[in-house]
Amino acid sequence: MLLQIRNYICREGVVSTQQLTREFRLELSALQPMLDIWVSKGAIRKCQEKTSCQSACFKCRTPPEYYQYIN
């Protein structure tokens, strides 16, 4: 699973935690430790948050974090 997550981020360039939780059908609480491993190894980094989607639906409980492949 760790390699699949890294490869997905590599392929997409920059991804949100929402994209990752949907793609891998994981809860954020299960995904975050795996992202932390790749951050500590220097394979990915947390990016600046993008601006919100400007939607008025308010479906996002917490703003997503973004990660970028750096190797």
C-alpha cells in the first residue's frame, strides 16, 4: 500500500488528502501515518494549501492538505 500511494502521488504530481482517501478507500486517520513515512523519507512533501473550490456546499469538514512528489 505504501508504494501504491507513493506511485499515485508521483503520477499525479500534486494530490489532496481527499483524492487519496477516495482513491484508496481509506480513512484519513489510516492514510496520514503512511504519508508521514514518505515525508520523513523525503519522497513527498506537504504543499501550500490551494484555495478552496469556492463551492457553497460546505461538504468538506476540514480543508484538505496537499502533497507533492519530490524525487
